[in-house]
Amino acid sequence: MKLAVAAAILLAPLVHAASPAPAQVQVVAREYSFALSRLHVKAGSAVIELANFGQDPHDLRLQRVGARHVAGLGVVAPGQRADLSLRLAPGRYSLWCSIANHRQLGMHAVLVVTR
């Protein structure tokens, strides 16, 4: 019995190490800027939250530089939040608001994903 308890104690840290929590990044949207809670994350599962602290609706698009696929969230109303769950490969990612000319007005940012 003591051996089983000792084995469970030794294996417990391995279970947690095998499934790390997803990286979390908050993107705060205001007229007309994006502010990221962190600029670098590790590759793997991630949750990106768009928090609209502005007075206008905003959305979020995300694309790894050099890739074709664009991920994103639909329109988020003022005062609301939405989450995007995805797996991120290493690289630089462009984030922007695709509504009207918001990107040109400054609603863009870069997230770096490392190994």
C-alpha cells in the first residue's frame, strides 16, 4: 500500500507536465489600437481573448507571417469579450481589426511564438 502511494506521489508531477495549460493572451481593443497582455508565448495551445474597451464594434484577425490561413473572431460589441482557442506554431503573427479602415488607423499588433 505504501508503495502505491509513493508511486502516485512521484507520478503526479509527470501528469501535469504532459498537458501544460494553454498560453493566454488578452488583446485590448480601443479606438484605434490593440494592446497585447504579452508579446511572446510558447508554441502550442493558446487562448486569445479580445476585450473590447472601445466605443465601436471590433473584430480580431490573426495570421502567421508567410502563411495563408487567417484565423479570427467575429464582431465583438463595446464592453464585450470573446475567446479564440487555437494551436500556434512558432513564428511571428500579425493581429488586426478587419472592420472598415481600423487596421490602417492603428488597430494592429505582432505576437511572437517561440518553441
